[in-house]
Amino acid sequence: MQLSKLQEKAYETLKKNNLPIFKTKDLMLLLSIDKEKAYNLLKSLKKKKAINTAKAGLYSLHGINELAIGPYLNWPSYLSFWSALIYYGFTDQMPRDLFYASTRYKKRIKGYKYITISKKRFFGYTKIGDIIIAEKEKAIIDSLLFPKYSGGIGELAACIKRSLEELDHEKLLDYAFKVKSKSVLRRLGFILETIGYKKQILDKILKHIGKGYELLDPSQGKRNNLNKKWLLDINYDIAGRAQ
């Protein structure tokens, strides 16, 4: 693309200031120009495909990784669930949407889907290049909270099996306890036991699973196939996926 001197200056200034996603006022401040000039500049940059419209009033530099755009459409949020599992190579199943964990409710936007979690569970994320993403361990824990956003409990069990050598096991357990969810601890313990994990770690999890029964896969109906050890209704056979 052939840019004018002002267009080139605007483009390089945005890159230099690490603003892959930006608003009109950002351009005004960076270049010391008024709103009308900024609007005209944005229009010309869009015409030359140097920038794209992320949503009304929000723009992205051309070529920016689409995974990096999501948090700016609904701040704060980070890439997690199925999308993070794909990013880390734990699964090759490709969903239609990109999934983000956020403390703010937001309707799906152009293939970006936001799953609302509480502020106390909004942790365990990092930045890789321009992408704000769950750490490997937190991606697993988020997925255990909401298996349906990670391909289902069977796919998640297979992901945990594939990822065990890459995970920080101490951090995984720490995050599992930190989200304060009995269902997460039960699902994690059951899956780890299914793939033959260390008994001493399983015993540690067992001490905190509480009382009453829950569904292994919350998206499936009851089967009354009760596992008394993990207090789960085993309504999905994960053995074939996890082993």
C-alpha cells in the first residue's frame, strides 16, 4: 500500500506506541490534530486498507492478529477456554468463535464470544506479543468451570491428557483451589484419576470436594451413574478420550 507522508506517520506512530487497537482520540493526541483531520485521516487509511474497523469507534492496524483484538472489544478480558487450548496446541478442534473470559457481560461480536466470570476468578493470564491470554494452567481451570466452551468434557479430558507434561502441576492445583469451585475440583480429580495421576495429589483434592452430587458434564442430562468418590454423576464416558 502506498501511503502519504501523514498517513505513514500516523501508521508508524501507532505501531511505535504499541497501539494495535485505537480510537479517534488516540490519533488526535499522538499527532496533535483536531477531530475533523483525524476522521479524514482514518477514512483515508481505511480506504488504503492500512487499518480496519474493529467496531464502531474502534480501529485496528491492518494485519494485527485477530486474537489480540478481543480484549479491546470488551475490556477487561483475556483469551481462554477452547481458543487458548488451541493456541497452546492442546487440541486441533477449531470452533467458530474466539472465546474470552471477562468480568463484564457482552453479547457476541463478529465471532468474539465473552464468558462472564467473577472478579475473584479473573486471574492467571499473561501477554504473549499482542495477545492477552490465559496461562496454560488457567485455560484448563477456566475450561473445567465451563466445559461447553472448551469442546465438552470429553475433549477437555483429552486436552488435559495431552498437556500434562507442559503444565506446572503446582500452579494447576493452586489455580483449581483459588477459583473456589467444588465442581472444578471434582472434575479435575476425576479426570486426573482416569489418566492415572499421582495418588497423593488426588488425595489432596479429595479433601476439598464438599458434599452432594454434581454433573461431570453440565451440558448433558442426569444418568444417575454416581461416582461416590468424586461425588459426580458420570453422564459422559471420558475413558476413550482421556486414555
